Amino acid sequence: MAITLDIIADKVFKDVGGGYDKGEVDDFLNDILDEMEKREDETKALNAKIATLTQQLADAKAAAASAPVKEADQGKYSAESFELVLSKAQGVYEEIVSDADKKAEEIVAKANEDAASIRARAEGRITDLTDKYETLKQQSRSYYEQLRKIVDDQGASLTALKKLLG
């Protein structure tokens, strides 16, 4: 499934006991959404620039094809000249795409680092809460055993008292 800006903006996670901090997840998704929106705007601007350059190249080719050429200038408008312009345009395009890819990789790397950090904090919190739970469980057992002993002792005392009185 392709992840779109709308999917990120509309994503809602289920509340599950011991899960991630919803506020942190929402903040993180908002940061990703903002960054993706910037990248989408940059991509649109770069695609518009490419379209403009492509149109300028096509216009230049059309103008050159329709312009009267003097015999002395015939070499000036050769296919090699157009190939050179096209080559330069392709170089600019490849540079733009390369820069966009690098920025996208940086965003993904940062997102992975942030996710790992959030995961590590959550796992640490889970461990802490599990330890506290186990401690409370043990204390609960101990209190129950002490209460059981007190009840048994009181029952034995009442039985002994009944025998004395009865």
C-alpha cells in the first residue's frame, strides 16, 4: 500500500493497554506529515521546472526548425547542438532527482531513528511497569498470607475459648 499524505493525516491507532504514548505518536506522525508535504511541494516545483525546461527545449527546436538557415549558419543549428542542450537538461533533471532522493533518505533515516527512540523508551517503561506489577503481586501474596495466618490464629483462639467455656 502506498502511503499518502491523507493516509498519514487520517491514521488513528487503537488504544491498547501498555501501548505507545498516543500524544508522542500523533506528534511524530504530524512531523512526518509536515516533512512529506514539504517534499511533495518541492517535487511539484521541480516537476514544473522540468516541464518548463522541456517546453523551452521544444520551443527552441521548433524555432530552429522553422527559421531560415543561411549556409554559413547551418552548422550552428545542427542536431549536435540540440543534443547538447538536451544532455544538459537531462543532467539538471538527474541532479534534481538525486537531491530529492537524498532528502527522502534523510527523512526516512530520521524517522527510523525517532521510531527506535520511541520504541526504546516504551520498552523501558514496559519493563519498569512489569517490575512494579510483579512487586505489587508479591506484596499482595505476602499480605494475603499474613491475613490468612491472623484469621487462622483467631479461629484457633476462638476454638480454644469455646472448649474452655463449653
